[in-house]
Amino acid sequence: QVQLVESGGGLVQAGGSLRLSCAASGGDLSMYRMAWFRQAPGKERLLVAIINQNGSYTYYTDFMKGRSTISRDNAKSTLYLQMNSLKPDGTAVYFCAARRPQVVDRYEHWGPGTQVTVSS
């Protein structure tokens, strides 16, 4: 059973940067496609970015496109999200998630989330 734990959130001023990390345990992270999601207060959980098993393919939604980079280090069992030029609408809880390639309709494993607060 893969367990995920996010870290790196915090309070940052608008225009600043944060690097989120997601540490995995209990499984081989290289077998999983990974993603970052965000959930703002009172809003639904939304996709931010995805990355395939070896990092050769990434996808970004419009929210952070051009201002973020998703990456992974399978040897360290860690997923990252570098976020730059943050805006107040980036305030949310950020979650990492993992799924096996054959599971196409949902992410199987989720972390508890890390809070990001962007002040204006």
C-alpha cells in the first residue's frame, strides 16, 4: 500500500515561490503515474499537473501553466511541484496522488495535503 505525504507548503507573498514535495513509501513509485491537485476553501479539488512514471511526459492545466514544474525522483521516491510567481488565488491545500497506469478512472492513493497560503 503506497503512502504519500506532502510537505513544503506555507505562507508566501504574491510573486514568491514554493517547492512542494511528496514522499512515498510502501511501494515502488516508478510504477505509478503521479499528479498534483489543489483544493481552495469551499471549492472542489482540481488537477494542477501530472507526470508519467519516468518523468518523460508532463501535463499542466491552465491554472499554473508556465509558472510551475512537476518533476519526480524515483530513486528518492519523491514527487515535486515547483511553483513560481504565485498569486493569491493559489491559496489552497495541495495534494499529491498516485495511480497505476491500468487504473484510468481515479487516483488510487492520496496524501493528506499541504496548505499553501499566498498573501497579497
